[in-house]
Amino acid sequence: MHGFYKWIKDKAGGLLKSTAKSFIPQWDYSSKERGPENWAQLCHDFCTAENTGYQSPIHLAMKKSSTLDKNLVEFSYTQEIFRKSYYNHTLQLESTGFKNTLVVDGSTYRLHNIHYHIPSEHHINNQQSQLEFHLVHRNAQDEIVVVGVLFNVEAVEEDVLKNHSSADSQWYESKKHVALNPAMLLPDKKSYFHYQGSLTTPPTRGNVKWFVFSDSLNITQKHFQKLKNHLSDSFNNRPLQELNGRTVWYHS
Ligand SMILES: [Zn+2]
């Protein structure tokens, strides 16, 4: 091969390789071609991830769960400043100091981001909620724990997302940041479902430890609408996935 064309070919090969590595195809929630039914067809990575078999979200039912006597998760949450960013079709609150952690099975996981889905992705006892927050944690081995909390819109005087006037209060929002203690997003009663699942946005990689609280929280219509306005579509929930013989645990 002529030197010049060989150079072009090598260069193109290199470019293709480097693009292929970081290439994430466009996906969404509502279109026929790029919606959840077709995520696995969009690229090799998405396909491999979905074929792990243990996918999320799932329907969680107390009656069908196995009792978990021992508590598996210890939270260590505190006030922290989170940076707002937009990806995966929703508003994400990125940790700036990794001050929030939890411990599962002796391993410490740091809280990386908080985001939400409308309506909820998990269903509990045949009920879907209007909103679900996800708190995504990673440990040193890059293993993932996601904590899910469901919210319903209720006419309450005050809700957890009320904007306070200073950063040492519970929720303080500026244009680019939100200061909050993630503990405010957890219900008082710490009963939860626990199971092995996946991320719910592509690539929906598996081996994610899920903890979804059975008690939901309330949010006012005003704050719900504010969160909804950040979405790039009218909804961003992945449909329910098959259980495929998994055990779902319930800790009361
Ligand atoms: Zn999520």
C-alpha cells in the first residue's frame, strides 16, 4: 500500500478506535427507535449491559419478598454542596466533596450523584409514585449501590425541597449549586427492599445493589412541577423489568 494511503488508513483506524471507545449513541424514553425497547439495539455496550439479566427497575411486593433480619446498610450523611448538571435527560446533583458515605457489607461507598425520575421507576405493592429519587454511590472497586426513595404529590404545608435562605439550612439552591443533607431525602422509617439489579439508564450495567425504601415522602405540587421542568421529556422512567428468579429482600 502506498505510504500516504497507509497513513490515512492507520489514522482513520486510530480515530475510529478512539471514537468507538467513548461513543454513546443518543437514546430517549419516548421514541420508537431510541426508546427503552430498543436501547439494547443502539450499540454493543448497551446490548452487553442489558444481557446481564438482572435488570432494574422491578415491581417490589412485600408479600413476595424474603425477610432480611439484619440491616445491611449504614448511612453517614451530612450537609454538602452539590453541583447541578444535566445529563441522561434529567437534572443531576453532583457531589463536590464526597462527604456523604454509606457502608454495605463492610465496604464504604461514596455518594456521587443524586437525580430523579418522573414518574417512579420502581413500583411498590402495585403502586407507582409520581417521583423517585436515586442516590448513586460507588466504592473503591467502582461497585455501585443505589438508594431509591419514592415521592407522592400531596397538599402539604412544607416539603423537604422547600428552598431555605442559607446554606446551613436543609435545602439551599442557587443557580449552579444545591446545598443539602441527603438524609432529608430519606424517610424516617428505614424499612427497605434490597435486591441485585442494574442501572436504569443505558448502558444498564448490572451488579448494582439496590436499596429502595418502602415508605414514600411527600412533595408539594409546586416543587414537583419545578423538578419536572428540568426534564427534557415529559417522563423519564424505564419500564418495569422481569424478576428472572431473583430474591427480593425486605428489611423492616
Ligand atoms: Zn436513576
